[in-house]
Amino acid sequence: MSEKSSAPLKPASRSSRVILLVAVIAAVIVLVIRNIEATKNILLVFLGFGSVVLVHEFGHFVVAKLSGIKVEAFSIFMPPTLLGIKKTDCGWRIRVLPELSRKEGKQDGDGEEGLFSFKFGKKILPGDTEYRIGLIPFGGFVKMLGQDDVGPVKESKDPRSFANKPTLVRAAVLAAGVTFNVISAAVVYMIVFLVGIGLPAPIVGGVVPGSSAQQAEIRPGDEVIEIAGEDGRLDFSDVIMAGVLSGKGEEVPMKIRREDGTIENVKLTAEQMPGGKFREFGIERAYTLKVAKLTPNDANSLKETTGLMPGDQVKAVGGVDVNSFWRFEQIVGNTFEPNVKLLAERKNSSGQTQLVEGHIDLVFPVTKEAGSEFEANLSNICGMVPRMRVVGVVKTFKERLLEFLGLAGKKPRLQVGDIIVGLADVNYPTYTEMREIITAYESNDLSIRVLRTDQNDVTKLLTVTVVPRKESGSDRFLIGLAAPFSPLFLDVEHPVVAKTMATSQRQDPLTIPRGARITAVDGVEVVSFFDIARELRKNRGQRITIDWRINDINAGDAVIEVGKNEKIAEVQALPSQILPFRQLERVYKAKGPIDAVKMGYKRTKIFIIQTYITLQRLIGGLLSPKELMGPVGILAFSYRIVADQPFIYYVYFLGLISACIAVFNFLPLPPLDGGLTFLLLVEKIKGSALSVRTQEIIAYVGWGLVGALLLYVTFNDIVRIFS
């Protein structure tokens, strides 16, 4: 070795590293003191997620040791090294922060140098492995002789080299990480179920219109007590997975317990729902009427808009007592008013219960059945269909970035609040007509005429050009709205008729032209569809005259007779904002250790299967890669769980992550364990290892693909977080 390479680092260089380290430590200490709660949560997130990675590496380490492979280093947490300990022929060697004063030309682990390096104890038999603790509290790694994650295996004459071990031994070492992740997931769930955890109960909270559940006459409040012969402590995930795992067109037998206690047998067929990711039965989960825990900002926002606060228990809606979430939805859905009043119980600071009033504003979807494109399902008031109003738009990351930088163009685009008055050559289109036109204009410019009211309350007519794009995994087309149908609601604030239609009560539509404004009902002036509905109810059983006007010249009237039992408003009301009610949960706790093993095994199996199905749909193009969550998204989601939920829920989530990592790592793609195992299989069949050049190409291509995927999901994670 040259004199230059053996010379120590200059004192100034060493001092600068020490000063930098002290400065960083001081800054970290200040941040921790100022944000002690957030720091605790962040540390738990990193330790938890890192432990999953560490378990994976520990699997490689254990099997490598048992197989006689030389393990050069095993580290808890990631570099730089904080502490290293190894057996040498002169005793135990301790190294502290060795990177700070390493000699030039030396690699970490080559010598005893370090800011603090010393030996203690008597002479002992030297060991192969240095055990380290890294400075970054995240994961860990294992370093084996002759094995490199970023390239081909390294040739060595040492019989303990990874490359010199039999194919089956190397395969066992590679598979050990995945195996340990699966085992750890099962162990985590055993512990969770021994402690007990609240999970969503298998109770029907709602039924999707037109779904298999509706056809089987399943109703909100029903409980699923058996699925395909299995009846052991089901939770809502069992209902979901039964649909996901069922074959196309397969009937799944279930037993349902009604609210009155009667039990019925039903058969359901899972189907792909509009905008859904998997096949499902159309059963929605249930919620309580208690407002969940929220962040301070969200809690203040909720109180300002509804009068409710976290912990409030809703007791009545619209003057009617309620004791279940589905009854609450039923009352709200049948209300045709601008808002509905709420009555809730709230505990004050002294623990006493008091009644408080609140309210929720209501909106009305354009169809009665979740985006149905059949005209018979259009929402209407006695056959009068209101115009459509935009309440949700979506912007690409590029558009958001240009707006943030002030570089967005002046080209008009759809905005929240726009009232649609024209689509291509159709004036005042209905939802059904809109879907037909959008489909016909696939990938072509489509002009939309909208009424837009500015901050000065001035309404203008604008033309917006959009290009319909096919939704991933669906036959539907999107035009910049936040979803296929939910961002469009009825413009019930203005009494303008987009179209009249036949209903179950009357075969002939009212003779009111498109775009006509209703001015009076039975001589009473009206300014909204709420007024129209009120006057129609008031005059049930009588012939009612409806006056309309288009302009100063075109005006007229229509006569209608409303039956005494006729439903005036064929609409389904929804709260204008989702009320953050807690999920309806049930405590799942094992009866003992053996029962915990069974429950842990079942839960691990469910999540492994679910992960494989997700990847299968992703590869098949049935699931957009944008739905995937990368490390940044997982950490952000973990932080929310740690901050808002009991710790047992984070442990439960870690079990899910461990199962997912096991599946992902065993994909047949180098440099993942599954890909490297596949190459060993090729080597076994071929009779010799692939050439070094071939291994390098495969390794670099694999890393390129994995790196590209990681960048993609990280980009989407960041977009989701900030949008």
C-alpha cells in the first residue's frame, strides 16, 4: 500500500467532521425538545417500519450462519455506523463512529480506526461478523462474503463464500428473508389477537343499488354470520375477501341475521362496480353515530360547518330519533330540503352530558342509483329534471405545479360551482345524455357551455374544452371531474328545468321546454326546486298549474295532478360533506394461545392473498399503478395511525406491511429475492452459473426497473400528500 494511502486524515478534516456531527446532534436535540410528541410518533414509525425490514435481513443472517456462510457484518439500523463490536484474536473490538476518522484507502470494517476504537478482554477465538448499530433508525442489513445486492456474486476461493455454496443452500438463504417476514406477520397477529383489537364488524351499513346484495334483498343492519360454510368470528374483511377471491359468476352462499333475529340463506355473486378496484357484492361497511377523533384543524372546520365536535353522539336527525347509522342515512336520503337539523349528545369538561344542535347541508346526485346511465333512474321532481352542477374537479400534478408557479394558462377549464347548460350541440343535457356524448367524443375536443358566478356575484356564460379519456380499468370516460359521477349534483337552488321525463306516476312528460325557469306553482312564486316541491306537497290531489318562462316572449304553463301518496322528489340526498363517524367495530380477542395461532394464521393468509391479487390486477392492467403506495406513503399513513389510534392498531398495520414485503420480495425480478432465486433455478437447470457479464446486465436492468417503480410510487405518494 502506498504511503499516501496509509497516511491518516488531516486534523482539519477530522475536526470538521466532528464539528459537523456536533452541530447536527445539537439541531436534532432542539427539534426534539420543541416537538416532543411529533418526535415520539416519528420515532415509532421509523422503528416499526424498520423492524419489518430488520426481520427480513435477520432471516438471511440466521440461515447464512447455519449454512456456514461467512457473514461479514450485521447491522441494526442503517449507516453511518454508530457502534460496531466484533471478536478479534486480541479480545472484543469496539468502534464508535468509525467513518469520522477512517484512514484514506480504508473501507469501513477494514481496520480498527475510528473516533473511539478500543479492545477489551482476553484473547479469544476471532469471529467473522461485526455487529453494528447504525445512526439512521431504520431497518438494517446483512453483508455476506461473495454476495452483492447491486451486481453479480463475487468470486472467492474461501469455501465460506456465498458464491461457493450449493444452489439449494443459496436459495434457502435468499428465501429466508421472505419466510421470516411471513412468520413475523403471523406472530404479530397472534400477539394482537391475544391483546384484543377492534375491527369492522360484518354488519351491512349500506347496499349499492343494482348490486348482487340488493338483488338478494340484503338490507342495512343485516349481519353476515357465515360465508361459504365458515362461521368463525367473521369481520368485514372476510366479506370483502369472499368477493375478491370468488370466481367470475360464482355464487357465494351466505347466512344473514336480520335485525329482528331471523336467519336467512342467500347467494351473492361478486361483480366489478363502477370505479371499483375489485369484484364485490355491493355491501358497504357500517358506521356508528359517534364523531371520530380528528386533527385540531379538521375538528374546527367540522364545528364551523355542522356544529358537531369529535366525540358527539348524534341522537336525532330532522326531528326523528335515530339509533343506527343506516337509519340516519335513510332519513337524510329521503329529505328534500337545503339542510337538515341534528341533535347530538356531548360530554363537557366535567363529564356531564348535554344536548347540542347541529345541521348538515344536503346535495342531490344526478341519478338515484350511483351513476346509473338509464334515463328512468334520473333524479327528478315530479318528472322535472334540474340542471347539473359541478362540485368536484381533479387537476394533474403538472397543472397544480403550473398554478403554484403562476405559469398556468388562461384557457378556461371546469371549476367547482359551474352549471352545465350545453354539451356539444345539446342544450341543457341530462346525465344520461352527457354520458352518451362523452363516449362519442373519446380522445377528441368536446365543448362544454357553463354558467359561472364570480366573486362579485356576476354570472357569465363560458365555453370550456375538454378531451374525454377512458378511465383505467373501466369502460367509462372522464372529463376532468373528480370521479365518474359523484362530482355532478343537481342545481336545485335554481328552478330551471333541463328536461321533463315520464315517471312511474305519469306516462306523458310535462310540456315544459328545456331551459325553462319555473316562476310559480299554483300562483305562488318560487325561486328554487325546494319551493316547487313544497307547493306540490301542499296541493296534493288537486290540479296544479306550473308557470314557466324562457324569456320575455316565450312563456307558458303546464298542468299536473299529484297523487296523495305520490313521492314528490325522486332524489337521494347526501350530506354535502362526509361526516367522520367512527366505524362500527367489534373486539376480536383470542380465547387462548392456540386460538391466537389460528387467528394469526388466518389473518396472515388473507393479507398475502390480497397482496398477490393486487399485483395480479396491476400486471393485467385492471388496476392503475397510481393506486400503489410506496415507502413515503406507508410512512405517512403509519404516522396517522400512530398519532390518532391506539398503539395496537399500528402493530396490526405492521403485520400487514410484513406480509406485503414478503410477497413483493419474492417476485421473480432481480434484484429481489424471488428474482435471485429464479436465477439459481436457471443455474440448477443449466448446470453452471450465468456469465458475470450476463449477471451484471440482469442486475442493473432489475435495479433500473425497481428504481423506476420506486420513483414512480414515491412521486404519487408526494402528490397524494400535498393534494
